[in-house]
Amino acid sequence: MIEKLYGLAFKVYRLTRPVRAPHYLRFIRQFPCVGCATTRRQRDVMHTGSHGMSLKASDLNALPGCRQCHQELHRCGPQKFQNKHKIEFSELIQMFQGLYRVEFPGRHEELVKGQEAA
């Protein structure tokens, strides 16, 4: 029924489900905020990948950020946030995934397989 109503959009979403990885998010929260480098405030996880209404980006595209920087990201958008803080999300994502791969090699392989299967 739903497939008939939404057609192609339903099929595409089913093929591209984002990866959910609570262990990876706990790992990310250990690091200082990528915006202001604070370790004093509680760190949120900032999902920086593509997303839509009521859809969160993949956990593999998450970066550590304090609550203030997380709210700033939502307010001004990813491009302005990156320009203001002189950072590049894609480079940071690769760096954190590399650190995770070194620290938890087996779990990283599971995440990558899960992402390819989705």
C-alpha cells in the first residue's frame, strides 16, 4: 500500500538506510568539539551527512560537538559552519573513522559491511 502511494521514493529510501552504530557514537563523544575545541561542556554528536525531514544522517558521518556548536550548525547550515570554524567535515569524518578502525578493527569492518548492505 505505502509503496503504491510513494512509489520510487519508498524504494530509494529502503535501499539507502543510514547506518546506526551506538558504539561509534560513544567513541566520537570522547573527543573535543570540532567547532570550539572545548572539553568542558558535554559533547553531542553532530550528524553532518545528508538527511531529510525526520531522517537522520548515517552515524558514520557524525562528529563531536558541544551543544552550542551543534545548535549553531543547525542555525547557520553546514557550509557556513565549516567556513567559520575553518574545518572540512569530510576530512574530519575520514580522520575519526580511521581512528575508530585502529582502535576497534573488527567493529569497523562490521559497520562498513552494514553500510554497503544498506
